[in-house]
Amino acid sequence: MNKSTIWLTIFFAVLIWSGIEPKDNFTWFLEVVPALIALPVLFFTRKRFPLTSLAYGLILIHAVILMVGGHYTYAEVPLFDWIAQLMGGERNNYDKLGHFAQGFIPALLAREVFLRLEVVKPGAWCNFLICCFALGFSAFYELIEWWVALFSGEDAESFLGTQGYVWDTQSDMAMALLGAVVSLIVLSRWHDRLLASLKTSRR
């Protein structure tokens, strides 16, 4: 199987599993809809603006995180219940992993678009703007959560996943910012090599 087939197989396998008797159907839909939106976007841009293999891989990881959260709800993922008990805590922190990914992965995608379209030159300003993008993306997602809560009332409680934590919104955005910073530190050199390789192959 080629990489695209493997990618799609994993995506749909996890999606199907996620949709089988989820904890809450409304929450499942809300959590997986970003992945369902991303799929056709990636399909229709695959020839005109193909991404690096790293970007595609990270998008798949993010989709899986969303689907797992949709199946169990972010407050009840069993592995993170076990981790909380092991650490002597009570809060299930799977949502913090999700928000870390919400900064880590969009930061890499923003970097790819910024550099390939020459929106900004590589360097400090580029990194700053990428972090601003990731933080803005996270803040917009928090607004979406707020709007859903206003329109659906108690049905959105599982989607919000605050678990009674008064600073949940702020900590979510902080995790996204941390994810963006870590992404730039850890992945930039690898990403630069992949971008150079992609540029060479498309000549």
C-alpha cells in the first residue's frame, strides 16, 4: 500500500470505531467534524498544493485525537483516568493533550504555508507570527465552544469538558501556545529539509 492508502485506512478505521456507540452522539459529532472538514480539503488540494509528509502525518494524528475524544468525551478517556489515578489526581487531562495538539499541529501547517507562499521570511518574525496564528486559532475554537454552549445548553457540557475548572479556557489556550512553541523548536529543521525536498521534486 502507498502512503495515501495507509493514511486513509487509519483515518476511516478510527472514525468508524469512534462512531460505534459513542458516549454522547452530539459530542461525537462536534468533536469529529473538524476532521471530516479537513478530509475533503486535503483531497482537493493534494495536486495543486500537496503538503509535506510530516504535515499529513500530523494532521492524521490530530484527527485521531479528535475521534478518540469524540468517542469517550474528553473528560472520560480511560487511559487518562488511569493516569490521573496514578498521579494522585482526579481530573482527566485528555483535553489538555487535545489543546496542546491544537497548537503543535496548526503551527507546523502555518509554517508550511507561510514559507512556501513566501508570506514571511524564515526567522524570528516568522516564528512569532506562527505562534500568534496558533493562539488565535485556539481562541477562535474557544469561541466556538462558547457559541455551542449558548445554543445547545446542557447538551454542550461534554463538548466543553471543563470538569468544573474555572480557568479551563485560559489553560486550554496556554496549552495551544505551548504546543506551537514546542513544535517550532522540535520540528523546524526536519520541516526545512522536507520543504527543500518537496520544492526540488516539483520542479
